[in-house]
Amino acid sequence: MKKFLSLVLMCALSASLLAGCGSSSSGSSSAANTSSGTSDEIVKLLYVVPGDAPKDVERGLKAVNDKLAADGVGVEINLQYYAWDVWDQKINLMLSTGDKFDMFHVMNDRVTLANYASRGALADITSAMNTYGENIKTNCPELAIKSGQVGDVQYGIPAFWVESALNHQGLIRTDLLKKYGINTVPTTFDEMVSAMETVMSKWDGAQKPYLPMIGSAQVGGYFFNSDNNYVLYENMIYVNQDGTIQNYFETDAFKESCNNARAMYQKGLINPDVLTITSEQMNNQLNTGDWLVHSGTVGSITSLKANYPDLTVDDFAWLDFDTSTPEIRPYGTRNMQAVPKSSEHPEAAVKFVNWLYASQENFDLFIYGTEGTDYKKLDNNAYEAITQDDGNVGYNFSTWMIGNINFEYLDSNAPAVVNEHLYNIDQTAEDGIASLMTFDASSVQTQLADVNTQISAVIAPMACGVVDYDSNIANALDLLKKAGIDDVVAAFKAQYEASK
Amino acid sequence: MNKKISAGRVLIGLFILLFALICLLPMILTFMVSITDEQSILRSGYSFFPAKMSSYAYRLIFKGGSSVIRGYGISIFVTVVGTLLAVFITGAAAYTLANKNVRYRGALGLYFFIPMVFGAGIVPWYLVCTALGLRNNIPALIIPNLLFSTFNMFLVRNFMSGLPDSLRESATLDGANDAVIAFKIYFPLSVPVLATVGLFYGLGYWNDWWNAIMLVDNEMLFPVQYLLLQLKSQISMLKDLQQISGTIVGTPPAESLKMATAIITVGPIVLLYPFLQKYYVKGLVVGSVKG
Amino acid sequence: MTKQQQPAQGKKKRVGFFKDVVQNRFSYLIALPAIVYVFLFSYLCYPYMLLAFQRYDYTNNTIWDIITKGKWCGFDNFKFFFASQNAFRVTFNTIYLNLLFIITGTIMSVLLAIFLNELRSKWFVKTTQAVMLFPNYISWIMVSYILLSLFSTEYGLVNQALRALGFVSVNWYTDAGAWPAILVIMRIWKGAGMNAIIFLASITSIDTTLYEAASIDGATRPQMAFRITLPLIMPTVIILTLLSLGKVMYGDFGMIYALVGDNGMLYSTTDIIDTYVFRALRQVGDISQSTAIGMFQSVIGFFMVFGSNWITRKFYPDGALY
């Protein structure tokens, strides 16, 4: 009888629901509760991070936890990884539904700490930092500590892993210069452009050595102008060290950038499809080594060696056309750890990071793994990762998430000049005048979105040289005004004045 | 039967052939790229005739070994069970909507239609799933997708409405109730549309990784889609990170891997439709009323 | 469980709801799983939509919290969208593109179904049908990679062909005007095969004696196709159109974000509500705001279907939704 069948179906459904109820252990998404958080009991810290777990993560964490126990910190750490593609949604979901976890990674260039804080997602760790955060404070400059604050409340534990005063500089391949008969490293912008032209015209490789660029990211134009005294905030606000704050697109710096980019574009030095290039494609180009000049930095050169077997870490020169003006730090750090409100022991996060920065040994254990199994130390503060037969390291943890410049080892496979500039604190650099403040854009949210849309539509083509400045700037500025850029600049100015 | 080959038929045949080719070529390209050496891709772009071949991407995927096999097992189980359940429930509800004796079927239709247009977002869905215990278990992969849109239900309803009412009437006279009529008479006659709907559900379940990501943390339960997504995600991030902090060695086979992932994912499902084709039988309705 | 208590429209309310359930208890019984399911996963979630009118706060996790502790803020969450200069343009693009997709998609799918029905060779039909589904299996992101290899200025196959024929290469990725057409073609390529199957299922249910009778009367195949097949699958066509109209305000985010990405030069013709909101909320945004816009899209979609369904019921009752 079919009635029987439908009954069976209903039973099956309810049975599976019940089975579901029974076994819903909610596995690793809850921190086991030793709720009172006294320092006698071991508190389990669940740290949520983007990416994928290394194969031997259990072994690596066991070593860390053993040391934590030996040092009497009272904290045991566990990691939960979520793939990049779903990171934002997953974190949002976990915060919105009160899932229990204790620490997660915040990237200011993706979603700012201020954003989370203003919606009540984060726990206040000011007192925890004061009580348990001594090593953190010693190892992070004031600027970095401030990056983790909103108002005067500490929400984030900064990861001061890289020097950020890098904006007006670039990299050039000396091996290619030599190959094409250019014997001196360019010291001015024009020399560099003519070097690029020479190389491009004589190029005998497969893909042309365009300047690696993504349309949307080039708006800042640091690389293309000679004004070295400013920092660009929110992609549109020009803040000069002398105190000027204005709409970046009205400045001479922007004009110069566009004109230089245009000249390069017309000389065939910039990819005609630059506006559609994704960061993946740009990285592909960087990895093949088919480029002469790069306005950023590169890491390990191992994949470049596949095409350029004679390449060494010394075949790169640092490009800085203005060595007299000091470099400016736009912010302290963009990476930090935050504690969600749902955590039952917020101070555990601070205790853990504090332990991490207590000694080189602690740091190495968590970041690099076990010496001899996961890595080996080399001279000059360098290290080499030991890969297993599948090409991956057994255990490691990314330095860019929780590293600190005072403890990090250098990759022996990265260009020497890159290591030198990224991982040493530039003693001559200045903190940007607006670097201590975090801009809260919620009052000008609509204008910000509209201006960003216009930037993509009419500014990016000029900034990349696809269209020329003079015939397009008037229209662009007009569109930006209509989108409300003046409101955004005014809001920024007001917040800056208030923070001084 | 008309054996002459008319010009019209030839033209139609050509049109279909052309369209089919346009659909086939990108698939072939995807496959060719998946077996191309990564450096070749980076330097010369995608091509039907790779300069250098390499099966590295596939080896990388299957290096996962037992977890990939398990992932496949989970995917297949979830797809088969899920599709059967979904087709069953959809067809049953569609019958009711098509049953002219049910006075309130219009209202019921509205009840089912509203969720198609109004959705409340991920967060409440997640809360409901958690409250029902649909976390970290197999039902979590099956149930939240059961009727991913009542769209399919309307398709079946439409089809069933087109069947003659006399079918129901004569069966009722014979003493059968609606449940019997639905499953013994209407379902067999609706096999074409049920097969179509089955195809949609099957594809949906097979390609789903969303449920896995949102509801499951236990990696023993990851379907193959999620495993591949993780692998892709990891490899492409490795590449990006190389530029930031230089921690990884080698050329991660990101481009060929993306394509290999697509091929592996598509593989089994390509077989689903041919399997269902046999249900598209004409003339089911003829003769069923005459008895 | 809450059930709608409207009487069937057009008829006098003669039979009460519970009486109907009792009379047709088996029908309602077998529909019960579906009813419960939809209730749990949709209707139970609806109170959450109240968030659209509140200042978002991560700590309000349950419905009770939302109702009692939420900070109401009227229509503020809608402001970020409607105060924007782009509101009109993205809304227009969304509707325009969706209508184009519906019209062209339907025509193409129906044509494919009818043509496939006309062919004699079984293996040819089966093979091409299976092949036509392939594009559906490839995700939009994959498609964007393939598209790039076709259309890129320097190395793209299309431009290489153009250059070989003596034409100048076109920079496809900066020409906004070409993109509605490109998007329509891509949509058809990806979905027509799949939708054709729906129509094929309908065609198989057509009584074959109709064709036999018609051919005895001397009708040609094209006549039979247009006079018999087409009208008989019309209800399906209409239902599909109505269902699509319900989603007319929801753009195909997956497709457009994958193919256009952050290329601002194409925004004027391809930016839709979903992509605009996604970008706007990416850095400064929250769930309340996305809920608000979702609600806006749903409400408009609902009225569209309501209206079209009403019209359909007047002129073509077989195809109506409810």
C-alpha cells in the first residue's frame, strides 16, 4: 500500500533528524569549557584562521601545547582553518550566531577591526593587554599597538611582522639589465623607463615583460609620481606629512602619475588588458619571471628559477628614486588577532600571544615547527623549510598572521634586498600623520561606495594609462563630486582633527 | 514512417550539431589544460595543443588518497539518497497541488511560492539547522538541500495537471485513495518530468559544497567538492603568499589544478544524464485512459 | 503550523479549510513533508527579516533578542542603496539583463527542444543532448578563464583571428556596449541545453495520436511543430517565465561577478544590484543592510509575479501559478 510507503518515508525522515540530534557533537567549533578561567586550570583556546591546515598540524600543535604547559601559561591552543573563498561569510556567520571560539585573525585590508568592533562583535581586551601583554608591548611599536585600538579600547593584538614604510619603492631585475646591455641600475624614473623600453624591444621570451599591474590597485600611483611625502587613505584621500588633507584626484601627484602611466602605456610597457588583470594573473606573471620592474616585492624565487635557472637572490636591486625624503609609515600593522564576544576567556588570547613573543624558542615552535623536521636554520638569520615528498612542509604557521619582525627568520630563497627592506625596521622612516587613527566610514558609507564605483569606472583607466589625463579629468572629477567624495574627505578630516 | 531526408531536417541537424560543438569544445579545452605543464600555461596561455604535458595536477589531487576516495563516497551517497528523497517529496506535493479535488490547492501553491521569492538569509538558516541538530553529520549534507527551490515542484505540478482527470476519477471509483493514485498512477506517468527534476536535484547535490562548509567541521564527512575547493584555495593562496612572505617552494600547479578539479568534479555527473535519458519515453499517456 | 486560510479564488467559499483537509486527507498527507520542510527552512526564518529595520548588532542572536533588544532604525538600512547615485542604473541593468535572459533563453531552449524532437537519428539526438549539458557543469569562474583566453587583447584567439583576417583587434574588456550581448550569449550557451530538457519532458507527454491524425490530414512537419507542439508546451513556457519573473530583481551574481569582476569600465551596462551591493558592503557593511536590499528585491519580484500571474489567469488559466 502506498500509504504505507509514505508513512515509511515520514519515519525515515524523522529518524534521520533524530539521529542528527543525537550525534550533533558540534565537533571543533566549540571551545571545551573550563569556564572559570583561573590560571590553575588549562583553558582551551580555539584560534580561527583563514587558509588550510598543514598535514602535520596535530604534531606541531602538540609540541606547542607541551611547551605551554611546561611554561605554566595555562592555555592550550587549537586551530580551526577555513578556506579563503568562504572566510568572510564563515566568520560573519560564527560571530552572528554566537558560535564559541576564542581568537580569530583580522585583516584590515579586507574587513577592518573597526567594522567588527562597531557592531559589537569583539571583546574588550584592554585590561588583559595591560595585565598579560608585556611581551607584546615590548615587541610592537606604539603605532602597531594603536592599530589594534578603536577609540581608546584595545580590541586587537597586533602582528607587527613587516615594515610598512615601502610605498614609493620598487624592484628591478639586474640579471635582465645585464643581459640586455644596461650596466647601471636606474636612479631616476626616466632612466628606468628607457631601460624598460630597451628590454622590451629586445625581448626574446614568450610573454612580454609588462609592468605587473592590476588595474584596480594602481590608483594609488605611488610608483608613478615623484611626490614622496604623502600617504593615500581609502584609495582617495591624500594626506601629506605637512598636514594637507585633500581629494587625491585633484592633486598634482595624481596628474603626474597619470601622465607617466600614459606614456608607459603608449610605449607598450603596460599590458593593454590591464583593467581586467586579476591578482592571480599578476602573480602568475611574477612567478614566471617575465618582468623587469615590479612596484611591489616578491618572495621566494624558486619558481622563477624554473625559467631563469641562473637567477640568484642577488639579481634584484631596490628602486628608490628619492632617497632624501624619509619613507612614511601609513599604518602600524594590518594584521592582528581579535577576540569575539562569545569567548569565555578573552585573556587566554593575550596570554598565548604574549607567550609566543616571550622567546625565540616559543616563536619558532609555533611558527616554524620542529627544527630538523620542518625547517633548518641557516646563517644570517635565514632559514630553509624542509619539504616532504609531496612538496609541502609538514607543519608551519604563516608569519603574516601572527609573526613579529623581531623574531622572524628570513627566507634564504627571497631576494636579498627584499629581506633587507621588509624585515628590518627602517630607522629613518616617519610615522604618517594619520597613521594613528582608524577611519570609521559608516557615516559616509553610501558616498564611499559610490566613489569607489566611479574610481573603478573612470579613474582606474587614467591611472593605468589606458586613457589620457587631460581629456578625461574634468569629467572624472565631476562624477566624483557627484558621488560625494567631498563628504568622505571632510569626514576623514574631522576624525583626524578629533584624534590629534 | 517518412524516410525522405528533407532540407529542413538537414538544416536543423546542422544547427544542433553546431550548438553541440560549441558546448563540447570548452570542455575539451579544460581537459587539455588540466594535463598541461604549469609553466607552459603561464607562458603561453591556454591551448588545445599543449607545449608540454604533465599529470602533476591529477597526481596532486589523488595524493589525498583515501580522503579523496572517501570524499567521492560521501558525495555519491548524499547525491543518490538526497535525489531520491527530494524527487519523492517534490512529486508527492506536486500531486496534491495538481489534484482538482483539493479546494485549497491555490492557497497551497501560494504557500510554496513565497519562499521562492522571499529568503531570510544565511544566518537564520544556520540557526535553524543547528537547532534541528543538522551539524557535523550526514543529514546535514542531505536535508537542507531537499527542496532548494519549489521551482521543481511547480514543474511537476504543471505536468501532472496536464494528465487527464479521468485517471483519478476512475481510480477513485475503484476504491483507491489519493496516496495510492499518486504513487501507483501519476508517478509512473510523470516519469519524464520526474527524471528532469531528478537531474536538477542530482546536479545540485553533486555540486554542493556550501552545506559542507557551513555545517560540517568534521573532515571525515567532506564531500569531494569541498576537498577540491580546499585544495584549489590552498594552492592559489600559496601562490599569493609566495609574493608576500616567501614561505613555499616550487611552482604550485594552480592553473592546471583548477582545470583538473573541474574535470574530476564533472566526471561522474556526465554519466547521470545519459542514464536518465531512457525515461524520456513518448506516448506514456496514450492508452492509459482507454481501459 | 500556519497555513494560509484564503479561499480558492474565483469560487465561493463553500468548503472550509479543515473540511477540505479531511476530505482529501491522503493528498495533504503526502504533501506534508514538503509543507513541513518549507515551514522550517523558510517561514520559520522570516522573523529574522526584521533585522532590515534595525541597527545590526552581533550580540542579538535569537529571534527573542531581535524583537526585544534590537535597536530600530526605520528605513536607514535601505539608505545606503537608495541614496546612491547608482541605484537607478543598477536596478535598470538588473531588470533589463534579466528580461533579455528570459526572452532569449526561452526562445533558444524551445527551439532546441522542438528541433531535437524533429530529428530521427536516436543516437545523434542522445549524444548531442548529453553534450549540450556540458556548459552547465562548468562553473562561471572556469568560464571566465576560458573567456579570457578567447578575448584577451594580446593573445586572445578572437583577436588573433581578427588580426589574421586583416582587422584591428578589439579591446573587448573596455567596451561596455558589447557586454549585454556577450552576457546573453554566455547565458544561452550555459543554460539553454538544460532548459531544453524541461521542454523535452513536456513534449514527450503530448499524445502521439495527435501527430498521426495531423499527418493524415496532410500537415507538414513545420506546421505540426508550430500548431501542435508549440501550443501544447505553452503552459510550461509560461510557468517557467512566471517563475523567472519572480526573480527578476535578483541578478545573476555568480555570472557577472566572475566575468566582469572589478573592471569598472564595464559597470555602466553590467553592474547589477547584487554586484553593486556586494562591493558596497564588502568593507563597511553588515547583515542588516544586505537583508534590507534582499527584502527590496523580493518584494518587487513578488509584485511582478502577482501581477503577471493575475494577467495569465485571465487569458491563459492553464499556465497560471496559483
